[in-house]
Amino acid sequence: MAGAMDAVQRDGTLAEIDRLLAGTGLFVRGAFHPAPEDGVRGLADGRAAATVVLVGNAGKPLWDAFRRAVPELSGKDPLDTWVDAHLERAAAALGAEIVFATRKPWPPIQRWALKAGGVHRSPIGILIHPNFGLWHVYRGALLFARTLALPAMPATASPCETCAKKPCLSACPADAFKPEGFDMQACVGHVESRKGKACATGGCLARRACPVGRAHAYVPEEGAFHMAAVVRTVRHWIDTGKAGAKGGH
Ligand code: B12
Ligand code: SF4
Ligand code: SF4
């Protein structure tokens, strides 16, 4: 799939990352030179990372590639296992270190994505992309000791600014989007209930209500897969009173 930064001239390393990940649906989502306040960890040898490259996926290609490679959805976290192996392969080829998006301690990956540019905060917390809408995520960040020459991200306007009705905010049957933040217990309680079938089998209704990037919406199987992972994770947190080792969604 075409990388999100194709419109601008790339540093050779960014193109190399996309080349190494070709056919997986993973691609470079943005990059930046970190400042101390960005909270990027130091490298294993003690040096500071000079460049952070975000890698993730958008729309349908990653799920298609994953299902071709892994026809049986069995074992623990099959998608994470498959994605992480590709990230590790790319990082090893480039001499980079990886920060995984959903492994603890959770990196502030959404703040990093906002810094890299091209995405905006939506009213439901998920970052919105002008083309992909809410159908994109970040799988990890590659940390480089060297300063890569980075292309300037073209400035984009947030689609939310001109979205008068904001259907994402009214679509949730559990009213999980509260002014004080996302009420995950209300969400998961609903998804587990008999009335929550639409969310459980097709994915979050609030996400699906957004008119932006609909062509990139996940297929129901992927929506259900991620929703089941969110339910498992949150149920585990509620039952144990603490967060697990991975976000797992
Ligand atoms: C814990 C977690 C959850 C928890 C709790 C979520 C919550 N909103 O509190 C659960 C399991 C419920 C969850 C659910 C989902 N999540 Co989640 N989650 C995370 C995870 C692993 C850690 C979040 C965190 O605390 N980070 C640490 C802090 C320090 O980092 P941060 O960048 O500062 O992030 C927080 C702030 O930006 C804060 N924030 C700052 N300003 C503002 C302003 C507003 C208005 C809001 C609402 C929030 C907000 O919200 C962030 C998350 O809490 C992140 C990955 C990550 N590393 O961030 C994914 C992540 C945020 N999740 C993601 C997704 C897609 C989802 C789901 C849509 C999955 C699904 N099945 O459909 C749902 C939707 C829930 C929702 N509307 O928020 C994506 C979002 C991608 C994007 N385009 O922005 C992320 C980035 C993972 C990824 N692989 O890309 N998630
Ligand atoms: S429905 Fe409108 S306000 Fe909500 S995320 Fe989509 S564009 Fe933004
Ligand atoms: S999954 Fe369903 S209950 Fe949870 S936030 Fe989305 S619409 Fe609301």
C-alpha cells in the first residue's frame, strides 16, 4: 500500500522502512526529531534517540495480509505476534530500536503522532486522518541514533472542525464518551450484554458513525477481533484491579 508520506520527498531510510515492510500493510506513519519533553526513552547504549519513526497501518491491507499469512486465529495475540515479528525484522535490518505502541510502559504514541503531523484529535479521543478517518493505528516507533533528514509533513485541517453533527459523539448506545473521558466500563458492559451485539460483531459504532474515510473501514471480522481484545483487556483490568502487561488491541 502507498505510504502516507508519499506526497513529499522522503529520506532514503523512510523509503527503506516501507520497502522492508511491503506486503504487510505496515508503513511509515510519520517521523520527528524528539525533544526532551516528548518522553522518548534513551537507546540501549545510553545515547538519546535523534529520530523517531512511527510505523502503523490504515484501512484494510494489514488485515488482508495477516489473514493470508495466519489463516487460523488461534493462540495468544496472533495479530500482535505477527506484526511484532515484522517490526523486529525491519528494526534489525536498519539498526533501530523499537518502542511497541501497546506494551507497557505505554509510550505517548498519540502525542508523538500529533507531533509528526498529518493527524488530529477527534472528539472521541482516537486521532483522525483526513483520508483514513478513524481507521488507522500505530504499531510502534523505530528509534534511530542518527538524525535522519525528514520531509516536511503538509499541513492538514481537521475534518472534525467542519463536521457539524459529530455523529461519533451520539452513536454510542452506552454513552461511553463522557466530558471527563472514555468510560471503558460502560463500553465493555454494553458490548458484553445482549444489546451490544452490533459493537461486538462489527466493531465500535461510534467509530463506524464517522463519515470520513469510510472506504477504509475495517471488515466486520477485524472489527470483531479488536473489540474482543478490548473487552478481554478491560475485563482483566476490572477483575484483577490492575492493568496487564499489554494493551492487546
Ligand atoms: C489503554 C488503551 C486503551 C484502553 C483505554 C482507552 C482510553 N481512552 O482511556 C482501552 C482498552 C479501553 C482502549 C480502547 C480503544 N483503543 Co486504545 N489504547 C490504549 C493504549 C495502549 C494506551 C493509552 C495511554 O494511556 N497512553 C499513555 C499516554 C501517556 O499516552 P498519550 O499519547 O498521552 O495518550 C493519551 C492521551 O493522548 C489522552 N488524551 C490527550 N488529550 C486528549 C483529549 C481527548 C479529547 C481525549 C479523549 C483523550 C486525550 O488519550 C490517550 C489515551 O488515553 C494506546 C496506545 C498508546 N501507547 O498510547 C491505545 C490507543 C490509544 N488505542 C487505540 C484504539 C484504536 C482503540 C479502540 C478504538 C480499539 C477498538 N477496538 O476499536 C478503542 C476505543 C476507545 C476510545 N474511544 O478511546 C489506538 C488509537 C489510534 C488512533 N488513530 O489514534 C491507540 C493509539 C493504539 C494504536 N495501536 O494505535 N484503548
Ligand atoms: S464524526 Fe465528525 S467529529 Fe466525529 S470523528 Fe468523524 S469527522 Fe470528527
Ligand atoms: S464499542 Fe460500542 S459501547 Fe463501546 S464506545 Fe464504541 S459504540 Fe460505545
